[in-house]
Amino acid sequence: MEPIIFEGKVFQLLGCVFYGDPFHSAEEWSYENEIGKLWERYIELSMRKYPLLLRKISVDSYIGYELHLEPNEYEETKKYYVMVGTEVNNIEEIPLEMFIKILPKTTYINFTTTIETKFEIGGYIYKQWIPENSYEQAFPYVIQGYDGRRYKGLDDPKSEIDWYIPVKKIIKKKIRTI
């Protein structure tokens, strides 16, 4: 699993937001937890109320994104922000029920897992690939991409999920010897 590196990428996401513990009502990777409910709300708005607008401003209307952003107090509270939506190229018109998040321009490593291999993110990518390639996480968030052409639902173990992790190169200081 070799990631693709995107340098200087800016994500502009439009969607719905949740703050809290998204797994207090149901386990991870479930349609019944708060993230599943957030996707339901976003899909309802995007398909029924704003389909023309979203088709016009979306970068790719087949791809949905899920942003997990850890605030400073995350370690104490275990609460964080989740945003689901689409990447947009125009933010002049925003539906009232939705929010825009413009993420910092940074380098991203992008890799794909399946539903059955989704936990490799913590093992291989964070513990092995990032440090071995002299990177560190640049910001406290991760983005999941769900391409409707490759993602077929949580029940299909072959469904693919794209991961985007913001990284920066570790600058190694040269030690001067005398």
C-alpha cells in the first residue's frame, strides 16, 4: 500500500457538521451512530433540497468526504468535529443548513483501503509509512473520501475508502561537529 502524495492541496468542503462523541449511540462503522445520522441529513439536503446547486458547485458529485477534526481538548473530552459533504470549487452560494470548511494548503498522503482493511490506517500508515518516510502529521484531522463508483456501503467488504492525511516533512537538523 503505497500512498499518493498531493503537495499544496486545499480542500474546500461544503456539508453538515457534528461535534461530540459520534459513537455514544452506536458503535464505529455503523449507520446508526451520529456519523451515519449526519450522512443521512446531508444526503437528504443534497438530493432533495439543493441537488442543482450542489451539482453546479461540486468538484465531483460522486465523491463524498468525511472530515474528522480533533480540537485542543480532544484528549480530555474525546469529543471532536465531524463534517460530511462534498468538495466545492465555488463558495459564493451556500445553503443555509450547511457549512463551509476551507482546510489549510498542505501536503496530503492519500491511500485507499477497503471496508475489510480499514484498520490498516493506524498500523501501517501512522506507525510505519509516515515515520519511515520522514513525515509527521501536519494538522489534527483526517479526511475519508467515499467515491460512489468504488464505495458500495458498509456491508460490502470490498467497498473502497480513500484516506487523506495532512503531513509535513520532518526537517532534520544537521549536527555540527568541531
